[in-house]
Amino acid sequence: MADLKSRYSFLQEIRQCGLVIGLKFDDPLGAVSMCKALYENGIWAMIAGFDYSVLQCKPWLLLDRPVIDDILTRFEEALKICTP
């Protein structure tokens, strides 16, 4: 995620509390757009209920590396859709 943040300036912050990761976008509705883009790329994600600029992610602890790599590839494709 840190690598993606370094390449997409509209990702403001990566937050982590236990197993939940939050990605904060610079757009107040950024997580809403990202949820749609992720869904179109086969990934279901949630918006933080308290802040529509934050996307909640839960790490893929029970998945193997090839599946995680595929998810990260799809995640980046969704980021490209959301690029302002």
C-alpha cells in the first residue's frame, strides 16, 4: 500500500488499527469513487462509516501470495480509474 501511495498523490494517508487498514483520499467522497472502481475490478470494499474519504480494507491473511498479488493489481487498476 505504501508503494501505491507513493505513486498516487490523491492517496493522502494510510491508517492502520489492528487488522483494519484505512486509505484516506484527498477528495471528501474519494472512498465512494474507489469502492465503485474496485467493484468494477472484482473487489468488494467498504467506506468508513464516519468519513467518506476513507476506504476500509481488511488484510488478506488467509490468502496465498499469487492471490494477494492479483488483488493488488486489481486495486491499482481501480486507482487508475479514480485518478483525477
